[in-house]
Amino acid sequence: MSVTTAQGFQAAGVAAGIKATGRRDLALVVNTGPRRTAAAVYTSNRFQAAPVVWSRQVTASGELDAVVLNSGGANACTGADGLADSAMTAALTAQAVGTTDRRVAVCSTGLIGVRLPMDAVAAGITAAASELGEENGASAAEAIMTTDTVSKQASAAGSDGWSVGGMAKGAGMLAPALATMLVVITTDADLDSEAADKALRAATRVTFDRTDSDGCMSTNDTVILMASGASGVTPDADEFTAALTDVCGSLARQLITDAEGASHDVAVIVNHAATEDDAVDVARCIARSNLFKCAIYGNDPNWGRVLASAGTSSAAYDPERVSVTFNGVTVFADGGLGEDRSLVDLTDRQVEVVADLGAGEASATIWTNDLTYDYVKENAEYSS
């Protein structure tokens, strides 16, 4: 259940010395073919980290041989020198695995505004290349962790012999586009770049793009899909997209569960909206409300905060037809008072809040979490 679940991939994760803790901090994922198909989606933040700028250029070709990832430094807002560091990282990786730098994507995560220690990066690439193996997906997933408390991995299998596997990192600064994370997904399905890109965009649209922990967008978000074709099977497009969506959805949920300081995982569901976009907009307005998130932390089914947040949306609906349900208890019904809020139990980690707009047939879910003292402490002390 890892980035090496699919045939045709090797990985490694090593301690390069980028992090002062001495933990693993550099990972390699290499596609051994026969295909080298790739597709990727990136942050829409206007301040884009050097590795994002580099990787956008190389993945535009639709082919990749390798991805090199580091934790312990974002290499973001570091100017021309930072871009040169990303280019050097790609060149060193290409030399180590026997390809060209234009076929190597680079991903970085950590503190913004700090140059990477390139001597450590170089040594780590050499070490990781020497440890590449099909059994090392877990160590690669560990090496990309920052404030994560656990590594994130997932996999799915197709009906006719192909598979999908992936790894992700992310625990804070989680908001679209993509949530804030690095993700590498691999498959041994035989796909061309157009098919891979279409499936990836469809999968991320309803998973990572609907994962919103704290409303804060990263400079480094990257999701890369690589296809080796090693299974020899070209899958049905719908089946492959469904499997890829399952993997992305699992990884996205793992990000929310490990969100910094979180004590509740919250599904904000909007039903009966006029359009899917309306449903997403209302759900996101609710999920991003700090007042709502604080209420969830306090196990308080404060439906007034749900309504106040939903009311900031420009979605088309009649407020007098709206209902709100917390964990199966409808506390606000058709624009008026519903069941007694004391009937709601929010002590479990999983919370489901449903806003029914009574305006159509569309629906959407945004995954978020509560806002806790620990989140404030983690981020108050992040760079100190």
C-alpha cells in the first residue's frame, strides 16, 4: 500500500541532514518503465516555490523518469538562487539515476524563505539512489513528512491486473487549490499523457480540492501521477479514474485526520443545491468559518454559525427552505427551529454536518477539521 505498489517503480527515503532532527528528509521515486507517462497539478498561489516553477516546466512534456522530494525546507520565495537550487537538484538526481534533468520533477516542503543546504541535498540524492528498491515506498513516505505525525499512503487495484499507489504529506496550511501537500501517485496501467492528465484532474477536483483544513494555501502544492505501463493493460477510463479518485480520496482524508492539533474530522455536506458549484461554495464558506470550527472543538452543535457562514455565499437558494443537520439530528428545518440541539452528540472524532438548500439536485462535500489550542500553539511556534 505505497508508492511502489504498482509495478515499474522504485523508491527510497533517507536522512540527508536537511532536518536538524536527523530524521529522513529526502525521497526518490523512479519510474523504471516501460512507459514514462506523467501528469501533474500544482498550487494556484501566485507565489510559487522554485520546485513548482521547475516541475511545471518538465511535466509539461507528459513524461518523467523520477521525482525527488525533500522536507525540511520549502525553497519558496528564494529568488533566482532558489530556482538554480531546484535545477541543480534535478541535475544531480538525473546523474544518479541515469536520465536527463528535464525528466526529473522536484518537490520541496518546509519553511518558506530559506535556501536549501545543497551539500546535504546532494549527499542525500546519492544515498537515496543507492537504496532504491520496490520495498522502500514506506521510507519514501516518511521522508517527506514535516509537521505530519504519521506518513500517508494508499493503493487501489483494477479489475484486470493494474494497480495504483501513492504517498502524501500535509498536516497544516491545507486549502485549495489542492490542499497543502506533496503527493506522488504511481500506476502500472498503460496510459498516455492525455489520459493520465484527464484522470488526475477529475480525481483531484473532488478530493484534494475539497480538503480544507485552515483556509491557507501553500506555495508548494504538487500532485504528480506517473504511469509505467508495466502491467501491459490499458484500463477502462472510467474504472481507472474511479480507482485514482479512491486513492486521492484516501490520502486527502488522511491529511485531514492528521491536521495540526485537530480533534475532529468534519464532513461538511451540502445537498439539494442548484448547481455543484453552489454546493461547493456553501460548503467551503461553512468549512472555513473559525467560529464554526471552534464550536466543533467544543462539541457544540451551534447551527447558527453554520447558517451565518452559509449566508455569505452567493449561491442561489431561499433561506426559508434551508435545513441543517448535525450527526443525524436536524436542528434547523425549512427555515425554522428543528430538533433540540441537546440531542446532538459530537464527542466522536467523526462529525457530519449537512446543509440542505432545497434548491436543486446537486451536492458536494468539503472535508475540514476543528480549530484547537494545539493548532494555534503549533503555528505560533513553527519557525521559532
